[in-house]
Amino acid sequence: MIRRSPPLLPRDVGVTRYMPWIVAILTFLAALSASGGMLLFRTVDAWSDDLRSVLTVELSGPRESLPARIDALAGVLRQSGLADSIQPVPAEDVVALLQPWLGSTAVIGDLPLPGLIDIRLSRPDAEAIAQIRALVAATEPEASIDDHGLWLGQLRRLARAAQLLSLTVVLLVGLATTLAIVFGTRAALAAHRDIVELVHIMGARDGAIAGRFQRQAVAMALRGGFVGLALAVALLFALSYGMGPMLGTMLAAEPWRAGDLLLVSALPLLAGLVAAVTARWTVLRELRNLY
């Protein structure tokens, strides 16, 4: 009966005992960070597209003449064919918008409320917006147009910050994984120094010795990586199932896409690659110092 030789990197030597769990936790955090970053970026992108296609025209003046002026301006804009939808905002809706800030509707009713027209452009480009501005200026010179540029700028900054934060977390997780593998490999090498010296004296090359450590480090990293990925995917699906309608309303995007999970599923393979390179480099470096 052939017995398998004991591994050079056993699970019960120092930090290597916990190596799969360390990698699992780090992969779990990286998967959540990457998924959250992709979801937030896609949501911000959807919000930006929606805001770019919407303009709000504001008219001020005597309350008695506002309805007729709003209808006249809305008719001119409809004839232009530049917008898919042109909807005057009812006065009661304007009051409802101000009520959380000003309180009683009786107080709001005494204020000179503006008239609003919501415009949804068929092609939200600079030329169409310029034509809308020209029509509004020719019909109502004192009217103002809000193209939501302030909100768009803030959303773009939020998207960039989300990307940077997600990338930073993934890079930090990768660095932590590398350090854990380095320490684990060095601990195993120190614990089996006698065996390593013996096989080296018997003629084993440094590359062959490093390969043994490398294979076991990769096996541990893959095992821990897939466990961490499974936990992250389970949590994401639980959130998607339990908060799907809420996420769809708040985030204006699909909670999760197949492409997101496909990209995140590469994290265990990336952990295995990091383990292979790091373990081999660590062993070869330690062997050079040893001899």
C-alpha cells in the first residue's frame, strides 16, 4: 500500500492552519465591496441619464395669469417636437413639494408660488437643450430653466468616489491576502526547515521545493476563496430577494446583474494566482537566504 507523503505546508502549523479562513474572509469582503461599487456606479449612471433628459421651466408672476401663461408656453414647446413629454405641474403638487419645508398649507397658500413645467427631452443633447432655451426665452423672457447641472455634478463625483473606494478596498484586500500568504509560507518553511535542508542535500532543486509550497498555498487560497465567494453570493441574493423592490425604487437600477456575479466569481481565481506567485517568491527568497 502506497502512503502519501506528508505535506510540507500542513494546516496545523501556525498561521497556515487558518489560511483558508483568512482568505475566505478577505474574499468575502472583496466581493461585497466590488459588487457594491458596481451597483452604486450603475445606479448613479442611470440617475445621470434620467436627469440629463429632464428640464424644469419655472415661471413667476401674478398668480391669476400663471395658468394661461403656462398653457401657452407648453403649447409652443409641444409644437417644437423636441420633447417626448411636456407636463405643467399642478399647483397642488407644488404646494405638496413645499409642505415638508414650510409646514402648513395655509402659510404656503399666501406665498407667490411659481408655475412649473416638466420637460422630458427625446434626445438630451446640448443642441436640443439650446433650442428649448431659445423657445422659452422668446415666449417667456423672464422664465428660468433648471437643467439639474448641480445634481449631475454631485452624482458624477459620487460615482467617482464609489469607484475609488471600491478599488481601494479590493487593493487592500489583495495586499492583506499577499501578506497572509507570505507569513504563512514563512511559518511553514521555518517549521519544516530540517526536512527542507535534507531534501536540498539530497539534490532537490529550489524550484522543486518551492513548487510543493506553491501548490499547497494555491489549494488553500482556492478553498478559502470559493468559501468566501459562496458566502458573499448568498448574502447578495438574500439582499436582492428581501429588498429587491426597495432597491429597484431607490437605486433606479437592477439590484444585481449576471455580469456582476461573473466578474466577482473571478476573485477566488485571483486569490489562487496571488497565492501561487507569493508563495513561490517567498520560498525562493528564503532558500537563497538559507544557503
